[in-house]
Amino acid sequence: MISDLKGTFSQISNNNKRSAIREILKLTQNPEIISFAGGLPAPESFPVDALDSIVSDMLREEGAAVLQYDATEGVSELREVLVKKYRAEGIQCSLDNLIVTTGSQQGLDLVGKVFVNQGDVVICGLPSYLGGIGAFQAYGAKMEGVPMDEQGMSATLLEAKLEELKQHGIKPKFIYVIPDFQNPTGITMPESRRLEIIALAHQYDVLIVEDCPYREVRFEGKPQRLMYQLDQDNHVITLGTFSKIFAPGFRIGWVLGPKDVNEKIVVAKQSADLCTPTFVQKIAVRYMNSGVFEENLQKTIDLYHQRRDVMLEQLEKHMPKEIKWTRPEGGMFLFITLPEHMDALELFHKAIEKKVAFVTGNVFYCDGGGKNTIRLNFSYVNNEKAIAGVERLADIVKAEMLV
Ligand code: PMP
């Protein structure tokens, strides 16, 4: 080995932190453990049979072409399908606004790559998706958190934060938000809050990065318009993905953004992976055009809806009244707040002993807060296990409250 391997690593690689969730997930591998920790979609929701015939038809009809490189922007038919879908919702956009990425995680990484210099400020919710925070921090972003209330990122506190930064001569690069069924809280921003945040973005002249993996997985309530649509002034970059509405193993996401931004992102993507695999993009086009997409999505929504209900019922039944939790209208997660004095990490170790697992909420707080919070996933575990798992968890919480 060379003499100074440590000193040879780049600044970016030293910025990269191991994901705390991955470390937690390692502890939950034991099959006896009922895990509410991961963020996995239910494998029952993957359209295996439909894909079986789509893939063989495709290989027979298109042959080698589906195995070739394609444009960095993405396979044009897929971009067209996605643009058409947005337009059907009344969103004004064209092919120039849409590029395919390798999962929305690549979208987050590329946004970091094209906007963030070492030391730049990026604003996010307290709490926020760890993979987003990590992607921006890798490029040297200094994350500034804004607390959330039951309607998402607080507009009042965002304004205070923007003003405080302005007083110090600092202009943040962008505001990172997950408006629908947020990871980790499950909270959705109503239109009024979206508009307030957009107005602040205009006033302080900053971009918004809107990350929307769960938006279409809505069980109840009124669908909310994208901030991209509400803005109409090129302040918003939206990230989408097939991971929660089709299959995460496809690794297909996209960026819906202003043309000037997308041009930069495409160049950055070129050096990242040349293009997202042609094979899966072509399958996705056929899948989207087959009519199975809508039918399968509805089945997924029904499944998660029922799993959320089971989890809520169990929490209601077993948790002490001092414990609070969110009631998401969609998505895959809910968030528990324990009394202030309780430490979710201590609880986590006790929970692992009792063979139930969750993610401690603090990993989603860029300011180190949230020590008394817990994220629970309800999409993956079946009802029987969920019933047993929540009861075990409640027993541990009750015992802890007596201490
Ligand atoms: N953003 C959020 C908020 C997420 O929760 C996730 C994955 N759980 C992603 C982005 C990344 O998803 P993917 O790369 O699979 O599209």
C-alpha cells in the first residue's frame, strides 16, 4: 500500500459519512427480528408476472437495441411518457425539462454536484431524509435545519433562518423539501404551506429542491399540487422516481427542472454513469404503456393503506398516552415522539434484544436533535408481524417510562 493512503483520499470522500441507517440495518438482519427499520417497498407489490412477458416480448421485438448505450438525458420514449403524465396533471413542461436519472438518489447527488461548493449553505427540514443530507454534505454543504410542524417545514422559522443568514451575508444554495408523506415523518405540506415557502424562495432568491418519491402513494385526502407547478418561475427542481410506485431495483428516477439547470445536470451525469441502463428504461416504457402501471399502483396503495391502518390501530391500543405519532395520509413511514427525557437509541438496543427494530429519529436531524424520536416503516412487514412488533415495542416503551 502507498505510504499515505489517508492523505490521498479526496476531500469529497472524507466528507462522505457512513449512513447511520445502514449501520442500524446491519443489526436488524436476524430473520427473527421484526423490523420497522428499513425503507423497503413490499416485494408483493412488484409486478413480476407482467414484467415476465414484457421483457421477453421486448427482447424478441427489439433485440440488441435494448442492450445498447442511450442518451445521457434518458431514453426519449420514457421521457415522453413522463412528460405526458405531468402534462395530464396540468403541469407545463416539455422534454427539455425532464431527464432520467439512476434513481432519485442520483438526482440528489447530481444536484449536489452542480450547485454545492465546499461550505455552501443548504436548508433542510428538521428532520429530513438522510440520503439527501448525505448527498449534499458529500460536496461540502453546511446543512441548516428548519423545524417542522404538522404541516411540514415551518414557513415562519424558514423566514427567520433566511433572514439570519442574510444578516451574515450568506445566501443558501437551495431549500431541500419532501412535501408529500415526508421521509421520515410521513407529514404532507398543504398547498398554503407550499405557497408560503415558494414566496420566501422568491423573496430571498433561492432555489427549492422538491423530492417526491412517495407522492403517488396516497391512501386518503386531497392530492397536492407539485411545488414545481405552483411556482411557475423556475425556482423549483423536482425529483421523481419509480422506486415506490413500480420497483426500486429498476433504479429509475428523473429530474423535472428548468432547462438551464437540466443542461448542467446532464453534463454532470455524463461523467457519473454515461446513461441510466437502457434495458430497464425500455422495459419501463412498455410497462407504463401496458396499463398495468395504474392497476398495480392501486394494489400497492391498498396494501400500504391497510398496513398503515394496522400499525395505527396497534399504536392506539398499546402505546401509553404520553406518546405521540403522526398519521400519514400515504407513503411508507410514521414518526413517533417520545417524552423529552427518553432516548430512542437506548430504547433501540433494548428493542433489538426483544427482537423488534426501528430507526432512531436523530439520524434525520442535521443539528443532532430528535433524540426522543423514532421512525417506523409500515410498508414492508405483514399484518401478523406488525401486530406482534408494535406490541413488543409498546412494552419496551412502557417499561422505560417507569424508570
Ligand atoms: N428521496 C427520498 C425522500 C427517499 O426516501 C428515497 C429512498 N427511500 C430517495 C430519495 C431515493 O430513492 P431512489 O434512489 O430509489 O429513487
